[in-house]
Amino acid sequence: MKKIIVCVVFLAVAFSSCQKNASGNESQEKNACARGEAKSCAVLGGFHEHDTHDYAKAAEFYEKACALEDYAACANAARVHSFFKATAKSIKRMRTYAQKACDANIARGCAHLVIAYRSGVEKDMAKAFALAEKACAENEGFACDWLGDMYQSGEGVDKDEESAQRFFARAAELHQPECEKGHMFDCQRLGFLHASGLGVAQDMAKALLLLQQSCDAGVAPACVHLSRLYRYGEDVEEDARKAVQYEEKACDFGEDLFCSSLGSAYSRGEDGVERNAAKAASLWRKGCDLDNDDSCERLGDLYMAGKDVAQDRERGMALHAKTFALRKKGCEHDADAFACERLGDTYEEGRIAPQDLAKSAAANEMARAQWQRECDKDNHISCFSLGFMYERGKRVAEDIPRALAYYKKACQQYYPGCLLEASLAKRLE
């Protein structure tokens, strides 16, 4: 039986499917793409997105097609980049391709440009709302999603739960047929809507099926969502082992934070796993390759001490140097509050960089100020971080009522905030 590949050629905002034989046509399309034929580059992008689920390759070919003035491919490049881990670099790349597509009146490009304007990188909620409204009117499911999000959170528009639910419902209607065509990003978002009961009746069986399907296809946010559901028992039975399975998949698909946290869990034998030093080192190696500074530091520690790996002090020092460089760049150039916090710790400890308490204090103040700015803009993870800082009295005076207020704000959209809010409120009883 011939292997059939379903490839997708994106024309403007519509998708049309074509079947190709894997043994010969991929090579032909590559040759045509190399000759500068935009359509072939776009076909290869669709092949890697929908068949091999190699999203880095998909982005590469969509970008080539975009450079050859296939503006629908620009929108596809933006879409793929929007589901990569959000970093200053990935958001910038997504914005570049989304802008090209939107300027060419491709609604999907405008939909993903919304993310760039909501991200905090040149944040402009008025522009984000206008673009989302325009693209949703042109039947772009993700744009309707973002509109629902904005109406629910009050970002760029007055809070209006009725309008939020209406746009979430429209998003679900638009994601459904795209998901049925095998477009996994639409399946992932549809799964989220069914899990949350946004715009549709909550249906955990359907949500789990859609999220599982998306996670298996390499859509990291789906794996992250599944891990959270099972880790915290959100509308499913709490299951630490299942959570770990999805966290490992998320790491494999580029979510570096899970590489770091899981490495620590395996190193100590905690959070639903038995101690496995080799597994810990492997996860930290993956994380460091993804430029996760914590993974680089921990792996460097292993090589310096010769613990669970053959001692190699030169390699350990190189990993520590990379750790310091990543934190310094993240804090000073990317305005990453978490990088600033870890840079402050690095200067205070004086272990992988010369001790400098003044620089430590400055870095920690940069972290606090950045979290405050983002919390004021309803970034719930930043509110959570401030709550944690004031609860523990870390680099600030302990202030339990203030911590509770930050956790309460975080709880609106970030479940761990709810857990710590409840825990702290109980302590105050």
C-alpha cells in the first residue's frame, strides 16, 4: 500500500489539500523550492507541519516561500512561530511574518500579529484589539479566540463576559473544521476551549482527546496543558505519573522549563518519579541545548564535581560561563524578570561569577519592577511571582497581605496562584 502524504497548500486564508506520493514528490518539491518556486516551498512547509510534525522545518520552508512573496506562507510561518516557546526572539520572528501577511490582507497574518501586540514587546492593546476584531470578522478562529480573551480579561476593552463567551463560541465553530482537516494547532485550541468550558459546554472527554491528539503531533502547548491538568487535578483525577509523561513530551518538543524542572525531579527522586541520575543529566543536557540557564548550571555542577558523570572541569566551567551569559543577556537585553532574579542570585552567591552584592541588588530590583509592570497589565504569572516574593520576603520586606492580593489576582487565570492563595488565606485564619 502506498504511503500517502496529505500536504497542504495555503492560498490566502483558505486551505486546500492535495495528496502526494512520499517516495518521489518530496524530492521534486525540494528541487523546485531551491529553484525559487514559492508554491513548492509552501507545499513543503505544509508537509512538515501536518505530516512529519517537524515545526522547525515547516517554519523554514514557509519562510522561504514568504521571501518569494507568497504572503499566505508568511501567515503560516507566523502561526508556527506563535506556538514555539515565547521568547523575545521568537515573538520578533512571528511578528515579522505576521506583519508581512497582514499588510497583504491575509487575515491569518493579522490574527497572529495580535499576539505580538499583546506580548509586552511593543505592547499596544488598542492595535491588538483592532486587528483581532478585523481578522475575526474574516472568519479567523484564532482572532476570535484572542477577542474572547481580551473581553474576558479586560485587556484593551472593557470586561464583558457575554461578549467573551460569544467570541469563544465563534472560535470553536471555526477551529472545528480546521481540526478535522488535521490542523493540530486548531485541535489544541479547541481542546483548551472544551476543557475550560469557554464558548462551549465543558466536555473533558473531548478536551482530553483533542489535547492528546495535538500533543502526540508535537504541539508543545497541548502537552503543557495536559501536564497541568494531571499535575493539579483540574477536572481530572490527579495523576503525577501522567503529568510527568506529558512534561517529558513538552521538553522533547522544546519547552525548556520542563527539561529543567524534570531534571531536578529525577535528580532528587521527587514529584512522582524515582531518582535517576542519568535521566536527570539527559534532561538538563536537552534544556541547556535549548538555552535554559538553570539546566546549563546544573549540568555544569555535575561535570565540575564528577557527580553522576565523568568529571570534566573544563566542560563544567564552559557550561557555567554559558549560564552567566544567558542570564545577563536575558536580564539586560530581553527584559526577562526571571533572568534578572537568577542573575541577582548568581552575583550574590559568587560561585559561577565574581560576587557583587550591589549588582545582585540591582538585578533583583529590575526583576521586581518588571514583574510589577507586567502584573499591572494583568500578566498573571508576574502577579504570582510578586506574591511569592512578598510571601517569602525574598529581596523585599515580607508582606503577607500584599502577597495574598497578588496571588488573588494571579488566580484569575493561573491555577497555581489559586493554590497558594488558598494556602496563605488558611494560614491567616
